[in-house]
Amino acid sequence: MSVTERSVVAGERPVPVADTSYEVVLVTYHSREQLTGLLTHVGATGPVVVVDNASGADGVPDVVRALPRGRWLDGRNGGFARAANLGARTSTAEFLVFANPDSRPTVDVWRALVGHLRDEPELIAVGAATTGPDGSIELGVGGWDPTPRRAWVHALGLHRRWPTAGVFAKPRTGQDVDLEWISGACLAVRRREFLDLGGFDERYFVYNEDMAFGRAVRRSGRRMVLRTDLLVPHATASSGGGGTAMPQQRGASMAAYLHDHHRPAAARVMRAAFAAGMAPRILIGAGRGRWSTVRQHWAYVRGIATQRSPYRAG
């Protein structure tokens, strides 16, 4: 066992019988409270690996130590994609379920995702739909690869009129929708195939690794599916701290993705579209005196305009 991994199986306590064919992968960064809430909510008894990008600074190893089948890994603040891949590479399970610490799934949801993969061998990944505070499915549970047309549809708000014409999907509960990528907030994968495709693209510190994985799945000729009948409450972006760092990173990752996968001219057009789309939001926020929101929108514009990440991979 490496010095960066601790297998923390509870001493003499009886370990409940659980499905060990899948392991849950959780990436944390100063999010002990959210992690504890998730684990308490689901009552996890099966294998769980927590990849801690805060290197134990907020006591996450103590939380993992209380789990019947928990593993703690030091992510060394290398970003989400690298941490998630570390959890996958060190697992021996047939299936993996990636989950966000600020999500509140149930074990039944995890089992349903894995069961769907078992039933349809041609699938590489199956995701559940995360929901916002109002209970509706969130914008961005998945979507389509950006193109100049799709970027401007999103920027101009036309996706509200034509929901499948933009970049980010917001399907209705139970709606069948054909997506090109799915969010990793609650995503089950076949571990071997996930790794064979390269896992999440580690060029992206956080954000857009799910979009890149969807591209890899399409290139392989395989499929992924979003289950809009499986709903998971979600509080957006509890890890990574507040303020403007995460919005700037979101913009920087999108800019990097566009240049990695599109011609330079097309990438510049799409960056301009996404930046322009923030203008009305900034004006509305300023008009309502929501200056924190305004600063976050400006941070996104700064990220997509400069491609500068506020983080640095370790």
C-alpha cells in the first residue's frame, strides 16, 4: 500500500453485506461537511474511494476511516480529472460511480445506474440527472459538443425556445434526450473501458473533462445515456471555494477545450459568443444590486477571454 493510500476498514465492527461490484469515487477539496452529509444520506456500506485534493487538511481521512469499506487517496490538488482517474486506476471494481460530495443520491440510484450498464453491454456510461433547489433538472446535466451555431444559441438565450439547439441540456423529468456528453456529478462507467479511453482528460483542471470524455466515447463508437427518471438533488460548486476562482476556471477550461478540439477561427468565435452571453446577466445583476453575482460573471468572462486558470495543477 502506498503512502498516499489508506485502506480504512473498520476494526472489529461487523461489515454489512454490500454490492462490491462497483466502487463510488468521490473527489473532495475542502468539502468535508458536504462529504459527511452525502455519506450519512446514503448510508454507504459498499466500496468508496475518496480522493482528497486538500491532502487531509480538513480532516477528510477521519471521515473515511469510519466507513466499512473506505479508501483515502491524496489527490495532491491535481484537479478533478486527475483525482477521478486516480480513484479509477487504483480500483478493482467492475464498475465505478463518480459522485459529487454536494450531491444527495441514494444507493438505489447508484444500483440502478450500474444495473443499466449490466443490461446494455454497448453502453460505456450511464448518468443520473441532478436537480436544483426547485426540484427541476439542472441546466448542464449533459449536452452537445459546442459549435459556433450552438454557442450563439446559448449566448442569445435561444435554447429556452429550442432546448436541443444549444450546448447545455435541461431536459424534463422522464424525457428521452440524445446527448453527446453527460455531467460527471452522478455517472456510472465500466471501469476497464473508461480507462481504455484515457479516463477524464487531465488537461482540464476542473470542468470540460466530461465534455471531452463524451467526445472520446463517440470516437470509440460506443454510447452513453442520461437517465432523466433518476433524480439527484445537487448544490452547485461546494468544492473549490467560493468567490470568483471557480467561475474563472469554468471559463478558462471552456476556452482551452474549444481550442483543443476546434479550428482556431471557430474557437475564437465561440469564445466571443460565450463571453457576450454574460453581458445581459451582468447588467441584470448590477441592476438588482447583486454584486457578488456580477463579480462571478465577470470572472467567467475573464477566464474565457484570457484562458488563464486561477489554479495550478500540483
